[in-house]
Amino acid sequence: MAIKNSFNKRNEATLKSAVTAIVQEEERDRLWEEVAKKEHPIWRPMKCREWHDILLQKVVDKRMQLADREKNVSDNLSEMSVLIQNDLFYVVKDLRGFYPPEFEICHMYAQLYHQVFTKHLRKLPRLNIPIQDCMFILGQISNYSNNVLHHNELESDINSKALEPLLSEEDLDSLEEQYLSHKEGEIRTLLFNVLKLEEQNWQITDRSHLTDGYYCTLALDTIHFVDSAIEQATALLSKKGKAQRILFLLPDFLASYKNSIEELLKSQKNISEILKANLFSVYKLRQYIKDRPDLPEHTKTAWLSTTVKIRDSCHKYFLGPIHDELKVNYSMLWTAAWFTEHCEVIEELENKLIENISYLWDLYPACLQELLGQLHFEVMIKYVGRMLKRKLKLTNKEDQEKAADLLCQDSSRINTLFIENGSDRTWLCEILPKVSEVLKVQDPDALELEVYTLLKEYPDITENQVCAILQLKTNVSCADRRMIKECYHQSKSDILDSEPAPPFFCQVPRNFSLYFGSCFCTRPSFHMKETLMCNKGCYSVNAASPV
């Protein structure tokens, strides 16, 4: 009677006495096992523990019947789950103290309840069922696992690994696959609708109702839908990693988004405000992908490449017209006018840059920083490209030192302008000063050292580009040029394994021609087999290949 009333608080003293008696009788049974069977009293062994376990099974069955009063199995399961949790809490907090540890009373109760719950769960149909029924079953399994088997107050007292699965692995996989496929289709449709809605917004001519210049909900909606779906799936699935499958809907979405932006860029209308807003969305999507700890690096790289293409196409839209407007200013660089009227030339370039940058201030801050960083980079490329065209000849030490000084001034002014306005490409500040050292030094050994330093810092600088820089200095002898050429090739092989710098010189257009008579003692190819004297008075053999 005491065992049957285990869940009655007023029965606690009686239960404690009963358990003590069971333990004592079990010990007596063990002692009688050491005596010959023919000498056993008829009532030995009493097997009180076995009777206790049988009674416990009846207690659990009776209590589970309290939750099995409805005709609907689904409703019964929900009530059973709550009852099991409450009863096991009572076992852990109250009944456990009445039993010795070897009874493992908490696990025993859990096992009995688990058997009944499993039996009722398996009564539900599991094949070709509506998605709502599928979600209900998965929800019951998840709820039971979280609130019973793995509850922080119960888990340590339940050996969940020793319990049979609620469903067979085949049935569970089938249900989870059905749910995941449904969820993927649902999110795929939502993402499609998000993109279509954004495309419709592009057709709106009056955008005055938008409070922010970078207002665009595409990325925020996309991230919200994907995260919500992953969270919901994670709560229902047995293996949390399965929910990440939803994340892999992003590549197709990004490809569609890229195609939409490309079609938008083909239109002739003014789309500046639209692209500014979409730069914000692209930035948010990139950050979302970067910050996912569950994505392998190669997957991140592949997905990010699509977002970078979208960003770069938007950048090109904004920066192309700026460069077109600056063509005249670029053409003045490294000319006689630049050399003699430097302040006016560089100041006009600065003013034009400031004027164009002012139209970009309503961009989202991070997007503005990236766009200005790209413009910063491209302006520096244009500058170096103009210098390598060699429209200016520096015939003596004074001119070379002056040009080096002007080069440093230009570097300081241009880089300061961009960094103060938000560019983060501070490494660009070092390029022109290092080139200026090549222009300034006169000693051949020092010149060789400066070329080596330049090459070490920027391994992507080509032999042609080094030659073009040296051709600005018309007083370098052919012998010195050959020495520097050898230094270049030796240094190139020495620094192949060094830490690569950000690529710069490889982006400089190679549309400049070399003056053969002054480049490392080269001459036209029809003199290849002759020993010739170059226009500087030194001899070169078989020096026909331009560098």
C-alpha cells in the first residue's frame, strides 16, 4: 500500500519505512542464498524488490491513465509529457531520499514513464501525413527530450542513453526530411518574394517617404527569415546541424539578387539612391555570411564572392563618372605644368575630389568607407599610371629632388583627403614616398638599394614599371641600369616567399611604351647579333629585348 501511494506527501513516513523493510528483506534473502535450498524457509526468498518494481509499474500506469482520458492521441501526448515532467521532479526532490543509491529510483521511474510515452507516440501515423501532423510529432519528441530527458534538474539522474528511441531511426529521419523540405520550400518562396518586392520598389519614382538614404529592408528581411527558420528547425530536429541546410538557400538567392542588380544597371535612369540603399543590403549580407561560425571557410569565400561582385558593380556605377570628370586633372599630373605650377594643379584635383565625395555622404557609414577606400585606391592607380607615362624628363639632380619632393607632397595631400573623409586604406600612404626615394638618390649603389626596397615592399611591381621609373631620371648610365636589372631579378627570386603586400602595381594599366634607347641598354631587334653602343655611349651585346 505504501508503494501505491508513493506520490502522496502524507504517505512519506510510511514509504520510508516500507523501503527500509524492503532493503532489510533483500539482505536476508542474500544471506539465505548462502544456505542450502532444502534448509530455506518456505517464504524465502521473499523477493520484495521484485514486488516493489511490479507495484511501481502499476503506479506509473495508473498515473499515465490520468492523462489518457481524451480520444485524441495528440492531446493525450501533450498532457502525458507535462505529467511525466512533474512526476519526475517529485521523484528527484522528494522520493529519491527514501531509497538507497543502488535502487537508481529516478532512472527507474524515468524508464517506466518512457515506455508508456513511447507506446502512445508510436500509435500516431508517421508516413504520408500532413505537415502539421509531422510538426506535431517532432515537437512532442523535442519537448520530451528537452523538458524531461535533458532537463538540467533531471538529466544527471536519468541515463537517457539506456532508454529506447521514441521512434525508429528510419521513421524519425523520414519525418525530419519531410519537415526540412517543407521549410526549405517556404523560405525559398519568402526570399523570392523579398527580391520581387525590392524590384517593385525600384520602380517607385517618389522616394521622399524614406527616412534614411540607405533604407532597404532586403538584407534585414532575408536574414530574419533565414535565422527564424533555422531557429524553428533547430528546436524540432534531433541533430542541430541538420537545420543549417536552410542556410544553403542563400547562394541561389544571392545569384538572383546579382542578376537583378545587373539588369537595374542596364537602365538609363538615375538609380543612385537605389544603389546606395542596396549597398547597405549587400554589406549586411556580407557581414552575416562572415559572422557565421558554422560555415566552412571555402563556403564563405564562394558566397562572399557573389556579394563582392554586386558591391563592385555598384561601386563602378558611382566611380566611373567621377574618373570621367577627373580626366583633365589626371592628364596634368607629371607634366611640365605640374612641375612648374604644382600647387594649382594638385589643388584643382583636390577640389574636384571633395566635390564628388560630397554626393556620397548619405551612404551607410560602412558602405561609404568601402566606396571611398576604392576611390582612394583607384585615384592612386591613376596617379602612378600618369607618372609611368614619363611625360616629364628629369635631367639633373635638382629636378629629380624637386620631383621627389612634389611626389611626397601629392601623396600626403591625396591620402590625407581620403583618410579624413573615411577611407581605411592607410597602406596606400607608403607607396609614393618609396617611389620618391628612387627618384631622389644619385649614388648607383643607393639607387640599387632603393629599387630592392621598393620590390620587397611591393613584389607585384614589374620590370617594365621599374624601368619606367628609372627612365624619368635621364642621367642614369646604361651600366647602372644593367646593374639594377640584375638586382631586380635576383631580388625577385629572393623575396618570393616573403609576406605578400596588398596588390597595387599589378593594377596599374600597362599602356605605356618604353624608350628602348634608355632602358637597360636595349636596342631594336634587327641589331640582335651585333655588339652595339647605346645612345649613352656604352656597349651592349645582344640587348634587343625590351624590359
